[in-house]
Amino acid sequence: MALLTDRLAHDPMLADSLHEMISTVTAIQSSAAILNDTPDIDPQWRARFQRNVFEESERLVSESSRLAAYLD
């Protein structure tokens, strides 16, 4: 763990990328939880949350690809 902490402290690209990925995963989880836990949600809001999940998942794919390319 200390090695990762040191690497993150000295590699801003890695730190930023991991932060972006964690933020995106959290956004996806929050939207998915709302969709799952609110069965009577207004159809317009349901569509909005579904769009959020889709857009955030695309963002996650993009960021993870960028990180993989950086680490290669």
C-alpha cells in the first residue's frame, strides 16, 4: 500500500485518472441505487437516471482505456 501511495503522490496523471474513475463509479452506483430503490419514480426522472448511468459508464470506459494506455 505504501508503494501505491508513493506512486500516487509522485504521478499526477495516475492520481487524476484513479480519482476520475472512482468518481464515475460512485455516480453510476448512486444513479443505479435510485433506479433500484424507487419503483414508482416518474418516467421522466427514470429516463434521466438511465441516461446518467449510460453516460457515466461511457466515461468510465474512456477513462479506463486512457489509464491502460498510460500504464502500457
